[in-house]
Amino acid sequence: MAQIVVLGAGMVGVCTALALQEHGHECIVVDWSPPGSETSYGNAGIIQAEAVEPYSLPTNPLTLLRMALGWRNAVDLRWTSLASQSPELYSYWRSSSPAFLRRVTPLWHQLVLEAVPRHSALIEASGAGNLIRRDGYWEVHTTEAGLSVAINDAERRKRQYGVEFEVADSRALARAEPGLRATLAGAIHWTAPWTCLAPGELVATYAKLFEKRGGRFVTGDAFSLKQAGKGWQVAGESAELVVVALGPWSPDLLKTFGYHVPMVRKRGYHRHYTGDHGLSRPMLLADHSVVLSPMLAGLRIATAADLSAGAPQANPPQLARGETVARSLLHLGEPVEAAPWSGTRPFLPCMLPLVRQADRHPGLWLHFGHGHQGFTLGPVTADRLARAISGDTIAVEGLDRGVR
Ligand SMILES: Cc1cc2nc3c(=O)[nH]c(=O)nc-3n(C[C@H](O)[C@H](O)[C@H](O)COP(=O)(O)OP(=O)(O)OC[C@H]3O[C@@H](n4cnc5c(N)ncnc54)[C@H](O)[C@@H]3O)c2cc1C
């Protein structure tokens, strides 16, 4: 049994602590904010059983250009700030080649397969069932042509990976969602994902389970980390091993130890709305790249990626477009918050999370870089990390790319 400090109390850090406990280790989590209050709070809340392929870029230059120019609201890019992210984006584009995808997809698929069962066990043990819907989400399309392309792709995913879905045509969708004010072409109903009514609260509930099982939280600054003899000290605590699970902040800490972690910073925004929308489950508006998630705080509109460096935008155009479209479809009501929330997906160009021990610092473990799917994959890679720390190095095979 080792004394281990986990830095970061997002979905990834809290699940790490729970997995280490299950492997018999004594664990402390250090964060300067309460559990689940950053990226793991602000996401769309989908445990994405259907996301069986890594989140790659289109390799066709024309499609890429259309995307960069705002096609489907998928990306926002201030060209003046492109320079600061261009090496990472170039590396991401290279990793999106068919040959690289063939290499990494089987591992990614395996990770995603484990997500719902692992969350299910934690939801049951922590008593968080009231925060979870188990009936998937809609991927809606405005045109017949768009819907038909999506159905073909869903059928391919079903053939290749066994992902379940149903198709709702325009009428079936209108019957299932009577609150819709406009006629849509139809939707894919991804039936396997689970969705969450309050993502931050789910993490906080998992954190209470960790405490109930004897774990401890310490409020402190992860940047106080230093080596002490054969172990580590941080925030007034000593440990034999330390796990960096600081999500988008992880590369900054590792830089102070001489490591370079290229990370694509994919900012996202959300805002809640008060309206009596009537949606029965979350809805991805595929032609506008926003997710409408019914949550305890209201209907959350969550955006795709803003790749611009620097401070978050006060009036993000992706959210504005999402709001306009959502208003045409549903009774949206008024914004709950005075300003949109913003956070950063910690995305590594190789598209896989990083789960490994640091090369030059024994006892320093890395666990971050889950990009678009950290809410989904937190408990999955946490289990692999805990197995690796217990000596099963095969458990993290393939998850070691992306650090120098
Ligand atoms: C708009 C949006 C929608 C998304 N939708 C989904 C989705 O539907 N499904 C999905 O699976 N994923 C989704 N994601 C991605 C997902 O939210 C992230 O991958 C995940 O939350 C990352 O978790 P984490 O624990 O690594 O990071 P975080 O949750 O950010 O946790 C990092 C922790 O480190 C702490 N920290 C940072 N610096 C310090 C310091 N110096 N000292 C102490 N503590 C520190 C922070 O306080 C924080 O608690 C979405 C993301 C966004 C932005």
C-alpha cells in the first residue's frame, strides 16, 4: 500500500482516487476548488457510449478550411491567435491520418466500451442515480440529405462496433418531443449513452464516496509540488507517489519539472436557460454543433471548440448561434447566468489521454488529456492507472504518447 496524492478533483482526479482506494492505496486529493467545479462541471453531461472513434480532424483540406471558416459552428478561430496553437494543431492534423487512426481506434473503442459499466458501478455505490438518465440522446438534422448521411454513418458504426441506435423521422421526432416548434428532418436516437442532470454534482457525489471510504481532500495549490527525498510534498502533505490530474492545467505544472506536453486547448462555453422547453433528453443539433442538455440548473446550451488562444470571449459567437437556433425550436426563456461559463477541453494531438509514469521523475504519474470525453472516460483510465501503479504495466499500454 502506498500513500498517494492526486492533484486535481475533476472527474479524472476523483475517479483516480477512487480507483487507487480500490487497489488498497491510501489517498489524498489536492485541489484549490471544490470537487467537480471546473471542466468537469461545465460539459454537456453525456457519458458517450456511442463515441467509439477518436475525435479526429477531417483530412480533406477543403472540409478543414470550411470548418475553420465556421462551417456548422463546429470551430471558432481568431486567426490572429492561430500562431500560438499551430504546432499542436499541425500535429493533431497529422494524427488524424487514416493510418494513425487505424492504430489507435481499437484502444479508444475499448476504453469507451468500459465507460457506462464503470460509471454505473460508481453511480450505484455513491447513490447518484437521481442525477442520471439512461435513455441516450438525440442527434437531430434539419435536412433530409444530412439525416441520410448520418444514418449511413450510424449503420457503419453499428456494423463495425455494435453501437445501437434508432432512427426517428420527422413525425416520430415531433411525437417524442412535443415541445419542438419547428419541423426537423429527423434524428438518430443514440440509445446507449447515459446523460447527467448536473455533471459537477456527479463528481461531487463520487467525491463523497471517496471520503466515505476513508479518503481525504486538502485545499491547496498543486504548484507547491516538490520532490522530498524519495517521495513528494505538496500542500503540506507528504506522499510516496503523486498523480497529476489537473486537466487543462497539467502541462503548466509539468513544465516546471522540465516536461513538454503539447496540448490543443479546445475552449467550450455553456449557458443555462429558464424556459419550459419540454425536452425529454439531450439533443445535439448536428447542423449547428451545440448540445441542448436538460439539467437541474435549466436547459444548458454547450458549444463545440473555440480554438483561439487567450482569454475567453465575453459574447462567444458559437453560443449566440446556438441560442438563436434553440430559440427557434423550443421555448428557451431567459439566460440563468449573467455571463456564459467557459472552460477548456484538455486535448492531446494524439487524441488519446496520457496515463503513465514520468520518464525522469520516479513516482510522478500523469493522468490527463481526455479532450472531448473526459467526463465519459474518467473512471475507465483511472482503473488502468491504478492497475499500472500496482505493477500491471500492460494496463496503460498505448496511453503513453504526448510528453517529452
Ligand atoms: C463545453 C464542453 C462540453 C463537454 N461535453 C462533454 C461530454 O458531454 N462528455 C464528456 O465525456 N466530456 C465532455 N467534455 C469534456 C470533459 O468535460 C473534460 O474532458 C473533463 O471534464 C476533464 O476532466 P479533468 O478532471 O481532467 O479536468 P477538470 O475537471 O478541469 O479538473 C482539473 C482540476 O484541477 C484543479 N486545478 C487546476 N490547477 C490547480 C492548482 N494549481 N492547484 C490545485 N488544483 C488545481 C481544478 O480546480 C480542477 O478541479 C466537454 C467539455 C466542454 C468544455
